[in-house]
Amino acid sequence: MSFATVANLATIILCAAVLVQSVRMMRSLHAVRSSGIAEMVAALDTATGEARAVLSELKAALGACADTTRPLVESRAIAEELAVMIGIANASADRISEVANAAHRRGTPAPKRSAAAPAARRVEDAA
């Protein structure tokens, strides 16, 4: 046998294998078509619509959460300011108490308590 004949036989065998694979692939494609691709696409479309609805509900819930966080942030800022004010009031009450104690030790009469002194003491006790 010559080289040309061997090459022709190899080409025939390869072409036959390609034909066999083509027939198998066509059968698989027909099976996929008949298995309900249309139903699968419809179900996927329905699922996509439901996902969009859920996402819109989540966005609305997130907006509501954002509306409630603003007052919380503002209240934290106010609480920090109040803590600073209480600290200042306690320091003032301590200074007044020290002055009164020093005056008492020297023998000078302590200044009369005003209405602010009991309030300062209550702030100190509350802290």
C-alpha cells in the first residue's frame, strides 16, 4: 500500500467517527429541546421577578432603618454633651466643697448654701 492509500483510509475512518459523533450530538440536542427549555426559561423569569420584588422590599426596609438611625446618632451626641456638662458640674461642686472646707478649717464661717449647692451635690451623687 502506498502512503496516499493509507492517508485516505485514515481520513475515511476519521470522517466516519465525526459522523457518529454528529449523530450522537443531534440526539442529545433533540433531547434537550424536548425536555422543557421553555419551561425552564419561564421558571427562571418568574424567579427573577420575585427576586426583584424582594430587593425592592429590602431597599424600603433599609430606608426605614436609615430613618431610625438618625435620631440614635443625634441622641448619642446629646448624651456625650451631657456627660461633659456633668463632668464640669462635678468639678465645680468639688471646688466649692474644697473652698468651704478650707474656710471652715480657718475658722471663717462657711458661705451660706444657695439653691445651686444641693443641686450640685445631687449631680455629684448621680455620677
